[in-house]
Amino acid sequence: PHPPRNKLEPAPDDEIGIIERGSSDYPEALLDLPSPPAQLYLLGDGKMLERPMIAIVGTRDATPYGLRTARTIASALSRAGVTIVSGLARGIDSAVHHAALEHPAGTVAVMGTGVDVPYPVGHRELHRAIAASGLVVSENGSGKAATQGAFPRRNRIIAALARATIVIEAGHRSGALNTATHAMNIDRPVAAVPGPIDSPQSAGANQLIRDGAIVIASVEDALALAGVQAVSQPEPIQLPEVEARVWAALGGAVHRMDSLAAASGLTARECMGVITSLELRGMVECLVSGEIRRR
């Protein structure tokens, strides 16, 4: 195996980099923590630690509203050049990682396990994709399994690396609230997306807002929090008129076929044919949920 390195440069898939606290490469942002990691293990492009980051975190048991909102906000921030940092968990975390992977600003995943140990196991492919084009970070070296207390400790790294933390759907005892608490303890801004008052998944996020968190009521609010401006997606050129209508109706959101057909003024059958054509062009993605979004 390759020896660990102490350089901020892209690493081959089979190489784990390491940055020791006290070295010139160690992220200064982590020194704001009461107990900064003694070292960081890296898989991927360590130079991403120098980029402006926003943390987006939330519940594993996300609703369609939460997933849609997470993808929309993460995509807008990524297009504007902001790197998204999260924890590779199910639900909101995985949604924002997937969205950010579609843009050059990319994403950073902070692990509670060893840097080379995907957790949950079902996110092995996502872990691999982030290591290939983004960065996976952990204070634990190769092979470290999940242990009690590892993930709350992981959360402090997410909070410290980011300029601000956005919470999208979190229950009263959610790990996302733990991340928000770490952020507040080191004077990082904390924001939350409001949700229905009768939704358990939004109880913690709504509580944050009640207690003074910044309200994210639109994509523009998230961009303002990050201090960036919206960057529009390039419009396709020379699309047939019907395909251009469906592309415009898609916008930056995620749609079901029936709502997309209605928005574009087509029948469901016509819309399905157009989506197939756009999918073959590599312009749209059909999700396992049956929803459709731009790539």
C-alpha cells in the first residue's frame, strides 16, 4: 500500500492522504473547535479543503419535500461555486451530495467511520463517486468501523469546515441539530428551512427558527447566506420547440410526469416521449421515485 501523504493534492483511489494538526496544510477553520481532530485522513482531492463550503444536513427519514428542497438548494449553491459539505447519511445528506456532484464546485463527505469505510453500506457507490471527483474526510484511518459517539464527533468537523450550516428537516433528536449546535458553539451562522408544523421531520428545524436561526425560505436566501449570486444554467440550443418547452418547465426543480405535462401544455404520453428524448441527450435524469430533473 502507498504510505500516507501530507500534501493537499488529488490521491489515487488506493491511497489515503493524511494531514496532521500543526502542519501548514491543516484547515485553520478546524482550530476553532474546542477539540480539533489530531489528524485528517483524506480520499480524493485535498485541495477542496481550501474552497468556500456550506454545510447542508438533515434527517435520514426525509420527506419528498425535504429531498426536493435539499437538491434545489445544493444545486444552486454548487452552480454558484460553493462546495457542499455533509455526512453521507441517508436522506438529506445523500440528496445534497448527489446534487453537488453534478457541478464543478463538488462536495465533501465527512465520515464517522474510517475514511475508506462507506457508511451506510448502501452508499458505497456514492462514497466512491465522491472520492473520485470530490473529497472524503475522516479523523479515523483505514478500516475503522462505526462506534457509539463517532457520528456526533463527526458532526463537529462538518460544522467547522463550513462557513454556515443549513438544516433541512430534522427531528427533535436529530443529528442535524447536533451539527447545528456545534456550529453555534463556534459562532458559525446556522440557518433552517421551515416545514409543516405537524411534520415530525420538521420539528427540529422549526425549533431552530423559533430560537433565532436564519430562515431559508427560498433559494435566494441560501445564496445570500453563502454570499454568492445565482448562476443560471446554460439553456440548450437548437432544441425542437416541444423539447424546449419541457426543458423550460423543468427548471431547477424535481417534477412528476403529470405535473410536468401540465406545466408544458402536453399530454402525459407526449411528455413521456419528450423526456425519453432529453434523457438520451443526457440532459435529464429519471429518478427511481418516478420524478424527473435536469442533470
